[in-house]
Amino acid sequence: MFKYFKIAWRNLWRNSRRTIITSSSVFFGVFFACFMTSMQRGSFENMIGNMARFYSGYIQIQHPDHKETPSLNNSLLLSTELEEAISKNNDITHYQKRLETFALASNGEKSFPAIIFGINPQKEDKKSSLSSKVEKGKYLENNENALMIGKVLAKNLNINIGDSLILFGQGYHGVSAVNLYRVGAILDMPVPELNKSLIYMNLPDCQEYCSVNGQITSVVLMVKNTNKIKSVEASLKPFENENTKIYTWDELMPEILNLIEGKESSSAMVKSLLFMIIGFGVWATIIMLMHERKRELAVMIAIGFQKTALIFMMLIESFLIGILGILGGLGVSYGILYYLYKNPITVVGEMAETYRSMGFEPKIMFSISPEIFYNPAITVFVIFLLVSLYQIFFVAKLKVSTSIKS
Amino acid sequence: MNVIEIKNLTKIYNSSEVQVKAVNGISIDFKEGEFTAVVGPSGSGKTTFLNMLGGLDRPTSGDVIIGGVNIWQLSSRKLIDFRKNNIGFVFQSYNLIPVLTAGENVEFIMQLQGKPRKERDIRTKELLEAVGIGERIKARPSKLSGGQQQRVAVARALASKPEFILADEPTANLDSTSTTSLLELMSQMNKKYNTTFIFATHDQRVMDKARRIVTIEDGKILSDEYFDRD
């Protein structure tokens, strides 16, 4: 084994320039693939995280008809057994009962549509650090009869802290829902769409406003990490009935999932092209390398080297080229991406506006999920496996007597 | 005692329109310790003959029996193992493994044979000293002259303690001094280890050293003569 490795290693440096160029192509391929995926995945994770924290949660419990018809008539009463199961599940970090409704928010002659969330302010703060988003005023206390509204909505309504805001809407079973509330805080949310329409109030106030009797429209669950979503969902599935259904974030926001899948498939095409170019480059190197050594390989077989051993030795050599590139690419990209993960790039100027208009926080976020690194490594490994088929074929078909004379 | 028995060996190349009989029914024996030159004009079939003898080129028909084994009845794997343990090769272009030192080139075949480290070291040193380049044991082939490389090739061929050594035009790339000294060396090795040497050559100086000369023309043996060189 060692003798094969020794010869392969020395062969690698016979034409050091070629080895360095080939390894570099692998290095840059791995690096760019990691960088591109990390940036894209980081943005998506941030977007999903923001939406989950401030809106949907990773898992939601709703009335089965509420998703299609988000009306108060499709609200639910949370059963004691289900609430107990939620509070006992260690993978659920927070849960929050919520009543969600729509209304027209009005101040003077100005009216704008708004989405109202009845929440428990303390629990919401634990879930999403909502208090950190307060731009003006004071974060809502439990049982305080006041509103927190998004800053764009406040600007549009020309309303400030301490001002009164009228909410017109429809309550349970069609009753009118109208009330006057004091604005206690103005929020700057990281999801621009929410800034335009969001209103928070205490859950009991919201239930009173909507004339519901303890019902809620959803229970929002946060989990330890996104890998736990499926297992938590599975643990709660047995509690589903005609009044209760469990949803994951991607079921609740299919448009985001579609957007992610669309972007990921276009980036997969770019990456495939990148790896195809690398693959052909590596193949060209291997063809050159095999033809250059045709006579040498024939001599080795002539003096007693088995073809299988020779193939093994050649594979070690080509895989060493790949491993040098892969390890270099992974090492450098992990270092850079880890730094960027901890220190996201803040986008300013017109670009920031573009980000906001698309519903993104104006920050270039990066992810360091393990698959970002092992996927390109596996892809390159597969490329080398495919190229090695050529090496196997070449050695298997090598005619010793004529190759020695070549 | 016969080391090699060749019976009715034939090799036919099928080119696009004509069949070429490169070797045409040769039968011959080689005895232990012989120092034989196979001579003939270019295209006479001597290299093809040597390749079939060495298990490198499959004959169209006929048998090559070495130490009682009909080598062309062996599987490819067993044939490679057979070559490793029974046949030494010296090529025209030396054909050393360029990334291995002179010592490692000689030792390599013993490594393939699975010989222990200590035995390999002793024999490598002994052989390189015997061929006169013991002090260049750590030199890579690119740092050796053509003559020195061919000496290493001879040492490599002897390393596996083969039944016989096949040398195809071993002096073709060497100057006159290197040729004389290489022939002297091979003659010494032949006597010292009683190893059978078979050369394919055009070189008169090789013929002058050979104790047996087999002349081939058009794939057939034209003459087979013995000489007393002592």
C-alpha cells in the first residue's frame, strides 16, 4: 500500500505545474460553489427565520379550514391534551396562542388595511425579541390596552405614540368589530411587508374586539432548529381532528418555498455548469497523464505489476489531485464563510432599497450548514470517480508489447 | 537442462489486406546459463519472437514452456506473476521508473515479490555494486547517464532472481564505451549468477560476445550456431 502511495505522490509532483493548475481548478470550483450556496442559503434561512419568528412560526396549529378561508369563523379552542403535549416537548422552544384578523385602521381621513395579531407580549418577546424592534414608545405589557404598529403604517396614517387609532372590522359570525385604541409603540420590523400593515395587541383585547369566546386562530410554535420541524410535526400529528390541523412553515407559505426552489434550481444549473467545466478539465489532465505514461505503465506491467494494482496506484494519484483541491477549497471557504456568517454584509444605498422592495432585510447573510460544504466535496469526488473509469479502461486495454515501443 | 522450450511458435498479424507471418513456426530450446544473441535484419521477427518468449505478446499458435509451464495457457493475472518471478527484462530505452531512485528501481520488483525489507536492502546494494554504480543508489534515473541507467536496468532484471533475462536491443542507445562495459557486465552476471541471457540485437559487438547466435529471417530460424568465447 505504502509503495503505491509513494509512487503516486512522487508522480504527482513530476509535473508540479499541471498538478497545481488542476488542483486549483478543483479548489476554485469548491470555493465558488460553497460561497454561492452559503450566500443564497443564508438569505433564505434569514428570510424563513424572520417570517417564522415574526409571523408564521416553524409550525402552526390551526382550524383545518382557516388556511383556505382565514376567517374568525374558522378559529379553534386549544385542547388541554394538545397544550400539555406542546409544553412537554423539549424540541419546542416557544409557543404562542394567537388571534389573527384583518381590519381597516383609520386616523382622521386616512385609512389603511391592517393585519391584527392578538398576542401575549411577554411570550412573543421571548420568541422573537420583538421588544428590540420598538423604534418609538414602550413595548406592550400583558393586559395593557394599547397597540404596537409597524412604522410604515404609522407613517401612512400620520400617527404617533399616544395617538388614538380606530379599527374597523368584522368579528365572530359577522358581528361588527369597532374600537378605539391608543398607540403604545411603533415597530421597525425586519420584514418590510409587515411594517406596512402590522398591528399587535394583547390577546384578551383582541378576543374582545372580535367578540370570540376564548377562541384563537392559531398556535405558533418555534423549534430548537429547523432539523427538528419534521419530528415535532410528527409528534403532534396524533392530536389532529376535525377542528385541529398541524402545518409546517412551508405549507403555510408555499410562495416562499416556491421562490426558494426556483432560485435553488437556477443556482444548481450554474453550479452544474461550473462542475462540468471542472470535470472536463480534470478529464483532459488525466488523459494527458495516462498517454504520457503509456510506456512506463507498460513496463511496470511487463516486470510484474498487476493491472489492478496499477489502476489502484493511478487512482490514488488522481484522487490526491482532487483531495488537495477539495481540502483547500473547503478550508478557505469555511474560514471566509464563518467570518461572514458572524459578520453579515450590510447593503446600503439603492441596493438596500431593492432588497427592501423585494421583502428582504438589506443584509447579505451567509449560512454554514454542513451540506453547503459536503455537497461540492461529494460532487467533485463523483467527478473523479467518473474520470477514474477512463483510467481503469485505459489500463485494462493497455497492450504491453506495443506500448513499450511507443 | 532446458530453461525454455519453444514449439512451433507462430505469430500472424492481420493488416487491412494481407496477413503477415512475423514468426513462422519456430521451435527452439534454451539451456540454463546460455548467453544467446537472436539476430536478423529489421522486420525479421526477432522482437516479436522475444515478446512471445517473455509473455508480452500472445502467439497465434505454438507453445512457450518455461520450467515446465506453458506460459500462454496461464490467465493474464498468473502470467504477470509468472513474469515477475521468472523473467527479467532489459529494454532498449532503459525504461526505469523515473520517480524512483536507482536503488528503489532495483528494490521495487522484490517488493512486488513480497521479499522482506532486510533481504531487499542487501540484494539491492549487492546488485548495484556488482553493476558498478553502488555509489549512485540514491540517484533518480534523470541524473544518470544512458550507460548507468542501462546498468540499473540490468540490476533490476537480476533482482527477482529470474530463470532468464530478455534484452531487446540493450545497446542501441549507448555509445561505444558504455556498450563494451555493459556487455562485459552482462557477461560477468551471466557467469556469476548462471542466469540465461537472450538478446535481440543488430549490434556486432553483442554478437561477438554471444556464445550462441540464432539468426532469424522472415520469421524463421536461418541458423543456430554455438561459439566458444573463453
